[in-house]
Amino acid sequence: MKIKDLVFAGIFLVIFVPFFIFPDAFEWFKNMTNEHGVLMSVLKFAVLATLGECLGLRIKTGNYYYKGFGILPRAVVWGFLGMFIFFAFFVFKTGVSAMLENVFGLEGAVAALKGDFTTTKLFTSFFVSAFLNIIFAPMMMTFHKITDSHIEHNGGKLSCLVKCIPMGQIMTDIN
């Protein structure tokens, strides 16, 4: 294990350990998520997805970062995507459960998502996830790939976030 792995592990521990050590911290987190879902989704995706990208880069190249990788712009983009992922979950949870109940006759599909675990909740959750991943995820991941390419083409600088993204050119260049 290298020093950079210890630093990454340290950052990971600083972020997560307080929620296990201090019950009030976890309660605060749950309350904030319930009361400010959009803001918390932005923050969670900005932090966790960016850490995931750094970890993925480490697995692929042996480094968590390289010049031009653009950790801050990626965090901003992930925060932005997190907001839309929050909205998508809301729309698909509401729409798919209503469809299952009203079109396919699955009684209690809407209520099941609010209650304790049941087979109806499992079934409804599966279809919410399936529709979300079939309809929303490809578009979201394509946009994510475009923004990653834009960030890299601009040397990972934060200023790339205010520059127009050449969508057509990037789409042409994506393998």
C-alpha cells in the first residue's frame, strides 16, 4: 500500500466514520436528507461519485489523479447530475408505482413504497429501478461522458464549466 492509498483511506474514513461513532451525526444526516433532498443529493453525488471516479482511476492507472483530470469540475458536474438523479427517482417512483397499480392492477404499489418491506414493495422497487435504468440512465451517462471529455479537453480547469460544450464534436470523438 502506498502513501496515496493511505491518504485516500484517510479521506474516506474522515467522511464516513463520524456517522458510525456519533448517532446524532447520522440522525442529522437522515433529517437533512429528508428535509433538503435536492441539496443533499447534490452534495452526496459531488463527494461520493467524485471519490468513485478517483478510485476508478487508481484501479485503471495506479493514480488517483493526473494533471488535467479536473477533480473540482467533475465534482460540480456530479453534483449537477445528482440533482437530476434525485428528480428522476422521484418521477419514476411516482409514475411506475402508479402505472403498476392503475394499468396492471397491482394493488397497493403506490403505498408499498412508503411502508415496511413486502413482496409488493420488492416488485415495485424492481420495476422503478428497471424503468429508471432503461429510460434515464443511458442519457445521463452519455451526458456524463460528454462532460468528462469537455473537462479533459480544457485541462481539468474549473473555468471549463462556463465554456460552451462542443457536443457534436465530442459525440463524434467518443468511442
